[in-house]
Amino acid sequence: MRVVVVGATGNVGTAVLRRLAEARLSGDGRAGDEDGLEVVGVARRLPDARVAPYDVASWRAVDVGGRSAVEDLTAVFAGADAVVHLAWALQPTHDIPAQHRTNVTGTANVLEAVARAGVPQVVVASSVGTYRGVDVDGKRTPVDETWPATGIPTATYSIHKAANEAAMDAFAERHPDVVVTRLRPGLIFQRGAAAEIRGLFLGPFVPMSIVRWIRWAVLPLPLPFVFQAVHADDVADAFWRAVDRRAGGAFNIAAAPVLNPPRMARAFGMLGAVRVPLRLIRGIVTLTWRLRLQPTDAGWVDIAAGVPIMRVDKARAELGWEARHTAEEALRELVSGFADGARVPASGPLHG
């Protein structure tokens, strides 16, 4: 079985490579597949292929948003049994066209190359952020995969994820012979992603060691900040199961428990959480973003306060998937990575 992983050097991509290395070592795979598991990694800039888990793959350098991307990717995808598409740009938030180039144009290019190369399955990383927001009342009834994937209109990340969902719907209608799979995880944490997450969401002015300084503080967050998380290795396992079982459709992926301000404060080792107005947090984030003091725009506040809580029954039933880490364990592992300055061991860009 030949699997191509696009955006294979980032938080999720690195975890997927670890899972594929495990599958290769254990001989997992579809019944009757005697040729073993071949892994091809695709990234804009390539990692050190001598370092695990990057050594499990052969590598191709492709910019998914580039002018020649469709032709380049078609050549890479030739003979593949599945393409796993993970490439995504969370920054720069001040340059939405640049994000769109990777996130939306890049996904369109991947899908077109899948069709041209005759790949039988494409598995795309979507997100809880693709879902339509809910009323912020402190009560959220869990939703399944039929909840509208139309996004939160004030968040660029959500808009791009929703655009890709629509593109996958159209692609699946045009190409019924291709199994189209999309995974919608909550926030994805692992220890090695600490440096990447700091850079993407906090910026260079916030030191990694900040978690050592805040243990005697309280966490100021709005009450509606309630969301789900999952460990990167558990997400990677879901990707592998979707490929191995050739399972199509959408799958919510999240671990218990749901993270609320008190649980987040506990994971950070803080004294507790204190409720602050949502408008105040949104205003502070907007001001500091406009002053370029930090890279996160207010759309992420709207996502944190508005995304629904997902049910994961379908992933359990059809993929046989269960989270091996709790959401609190995943967050605590990330926090430990902040304290130690941990990073994914890649030399290239972490989001592919």
C-alpha cells in the first residue's frame, strides 16, 4: 500500500508519520497487501530525513499553492492507494490571501491532482472549526457530523475550512469512484508542538517559559470558552484507521473531557480560573493583533467561544477509534513542552 502524506512535517503530519512507522513495523494493513507499506512525504521545505519519524518516508518538495502544484502533485500521487492532505497555513493572519493560497487553493490543487492521478481515496484534515457556531449560553448539546459545516463567518480559519468542506462535497459528486474522507478534530496537542503553537498563536514576545511564571496566578477567561481537544497521536491513529479501512465520509475526533476554564487552569498548574467578559477578551486580542504585538486575531476568540461540542460515536463505530489520552492529559503534555521548550524535530516549516 502506498500512502502519500501532504504537509507531513507539522504537528499532525509528524504524528501521522509515527503512526505509519508503527503500522509498517507491525505489519498492519489491508488483508492481501503483500507489498508492505510505502510512505511518501510532501512538504514545501523538506525535513532531515535521517531523523525519526521522517525517516519512514521518501520525500518530495511541492508548494501546494504554487502554479505548478497540480502537475507536481499528480506526478507524486501516481500509483498511490491513498492521499492524506494535512497542509495548512495558520499564519500570517495579517495576510489572508497568503493563507487562502495554501489553505483553499492548495486543497483544490490536491483534489484535482488526486483525480488526475486516479487515487482511490483522499483523506483531508478538516476541523471542529468548520462547524456553524452555536448560541453562546453556556449550554451546548453535542452534535454529530450532520451539523452544518458552514463555519463561523468572523474567523478566517473557519471560513477556509468551510470552503474546503464545500469543495470536497463538489469533488465527491464529480468523482463518485474516489473515497472522500474528512476528519474533524478538536484542538490538537502534543508535547513536541509547544514551540510551533507558541510561534503561531503567542508570537516571539511571549517566552516559552511563561508557564513557569503563572503558577501563582488565576486564568482569566470568558465562561463560553468551552472546547474539545485531542492528542496528536490519537488523531494520527484515526487517519490511519480511515486509510486502512478505506472509510469514507466525515468523522468527528475528540477526547473527553470537554475543556472549560477550570480544567484549563488545572492543566496549567494555576490557582484557578476567573470569569471575564467575552467582549473584553475580544477587544484586547483585536488591539494587540492590530498593533502586531501577537499574531492571533479575534476570529480565534469567536471559534473558542462558539464552536459546538462534537459527538464521536461515528468514529467509534466505523473506525473502531478510541482516544488513548484524555483531553486534559493532552493539554498537560503541551504545557510540559512549553516549560521545556519542546519542538517537533523538523528542519522545515511545521505546517507543511
